[in-house]
Amino acid sequence: MKYLLLILLFILSSNLSAQRTWELVKSRIGLEEIEAIMCYDSTNCFAFSDGSFLASYFKTEDQGETWYNIYEKDFLATNDSLFSVFNAYMLDSNYIYYTMWDRAILEKSTDGGITFKRVTFGDLSGSENILIWDLEMYDRNLGVAVTWFELILTRDNWKTYERVLKDSSLTALGDVIFFIDSNNVAVTKSFRNGYDFMKYDIKKDEWSQYTYGEAYGNGIADKQLTDFTFVNDTLGYACGGKDTTTGISDILWKTTNRGKNWEILLDYPRTPKFGLTSIDFRTAEHGIAVGGWGKIMETTDGGKSWTYLESHPEISGPGMKVEWAGEYALVVDCCSGIYRLPPWVLSVNRNISNNKKIKIRQSENKLLVSIADKQYRKHQIQIYDIMGNKIQEQELSSGFGTLFQPILINKLQSGAYLFRIIVQGKTIHTGKFIK
């Protein structure tokens, strides 16, 4: 009885918050697949979709709440040999571009997507085996695009272009590029080591090493950087995955010197094991990263810790993308639509365990558990009532970094509970909480 009273006194005050839930703001229509989403500011967000040889371009001016169609192209009706959108890019609310799966061809708009003009690249655009993997514009004139074997440079918004051959030391160019400054472009060196960057000096027409990725040995998994975002001229974040024997784990990076060096923030195997595909930060502290089939992660402390969010039940497709429309996060699932998350509010949150390896927070309806374990072992958390009856058990992933995984306790009755964390049959941590 004395022990019960001590537990019941273990109640800490905390702030109430509104529950955030994803809402579907644009549904997929027929065979339509949403291929890209971009936001310039809270009143200028755009999404591209294609399906049945029809490309459509949508815009929202109210932080993603309502969408309307401003452009449409029927490839069959115009006898066009192309039919599938690959990706889209945005410099500002007027300068917008999209590329095709079919060949190395670019469509550009200078009037906010009302009209588009096609850009071709000679024999590059004649091969069905070559496409534009990535495109970046430094300003309204200077831009670059990359294929596996060439960098394409423009100084006049694609009225003319120059084809730059890869450095002789490269087997291929990767699919991520960004401007270091107005004279230097960083390009991933290969698909197998995503943050090994080469630098192309535009004035000198020279390649050099910019960032050295990890040196992989036998049995060491390589890491693939798939997307990045820069908050300002120096601070940036990136996401991707690491090949493992059972799939691809989640990787998150941070740079404070424009991609010259990258620090790994997180390395976690997490089901579904397809890695992360898109990342965006609203501020230097607040960001979201997503992967396929409803994998959504959020940080509010600049990447020091992350929390897996519950996704909308209809989200199920691969290649998800995320953008911030003001204070609202917009997530695209290619196969169901566009979803919006209301602004973040400080949740009911108190620490009930905070040692070096195991951190546990409690909110109103869940425990948030982070386990640091460089062996990436599976752990189990068991929850008991005060009489010692086991009422809940769940498997937990572990890895490098602070990643909070949710344990739902919304079905528990009000009262005191005990928990323990087990790995390989051994109890390594115990504690208590009040629901």
C-alpha cells in the first residue's frame, strides 16, 4: 500500500495542447499520381500530377487548405511522344519547371505555371535511357541540371545551355545537386555514397572534391542521401537511408557549412525499411522528414531528437514528399493525395526516464521511447498494472541518435502503471507512470 501511495504521488504538472491530426486536402482522381509539391511561401504552393497521359498543375494560396487547377496538358490529344512527369522545381512564384520520365526534356514557366515552354538538349533528349535527375536554379538566369553522365549549365534561363562532361574519376554523377555559391555547384559523386560531393567551378570549368563521404569496407553498409534543405546560406539538413541485410534504415544529417561537412544526427532501422525520401524545415529548429508508406518524423530542437508521428490511415504509397506552407506541413502520397498537419503546439510532455541510452517522455495518450544502441538490437517494452498483470507489450527499434517511438496508452484506464524494457531476455530498465 505504501508503494502504491508513492506511485500515485508521482504526478507532474504539464501543459495542455490540441491534438494534431492529418487531414486530406486534395484527393487523388482516377489514375492520377501526384509527383511533386513545392512551396515558395505560405500563399504560393504548387503540386504536379500525371495520369493517363495527362499532366496537371495545382495551386493553393491558403496554406494548403484548398487547391485549384491552373494548368493541364493532354499528351495524347496533342500527339506528344511524352507522357509521364518525373519531378518539378520552383525558383519563385513565377519561375517553375518540370521534367519528364521519358527523356531529358525540361518544361519551363515564367508566368507562375499558366504556360510552359519546352526545352530540349540535342541528342540527350533523343534517348529514352537518359533523364534529368535533378535541377537547381541559382537565380532567374543561372541554373544547372544533371543526368548520370553530364552536368547541363544555363546562364539565361535555358534559352541556351552548355553540356559539361563529368570528371574522369567519376563513374557516374549522383542525383543530388545544389549551388555552393554563384560560381560553384556541388554534385553527389555516385548513388552509392550519397554525401560524397564533387564541386564544379563554373568559371574555371574544373571539377574537384568538395565533401568526402565515408570510406566503406567489407560488410559496412553504405548511406544514400536522397533529399536536402537549406535553412539559410550555411545551415542545412538532409535525409536518406542505409542499406542493410533486411532493408534500408533511416538516416538524417546536418551541415553548418553549406554541405562541406555532414554530421549524422540519426541512424535507425525502422519498419517499413525503405529509408527517407523528403525533408523540409520551417525554421532552423522545426522540421519534418518522410519516407514511404506513412513514415513521418518530426523534430523541434534542430535535429537533436526526433519523433515518429502517426500518419493518416490512407497514406500508403512510396516516395512521399513534404513541404511547409507557412505553419502547416503538407505531405504528398503519390497514390492517395495531399495531406495537411495543423501547426505544432507544445504537447503534454514530461520526462519519466532520461539516462544516456534510454529516454522516455509521457504525453496524454502515449509514451515516447528512445533507445540508443549501436548494435541496433530489437527491444521490448512491457507495461504492467499495479497488481503485476502484463497488459501491453510492444517491440522497439534502436540505433544511433535520439528517436522517440510512440507507445499508445490511450486505452489504459486512469491509474498507476509499471514498465520494463527488455533486450535479449534481459531487463535493462524499469520505471513507472501515471495515466
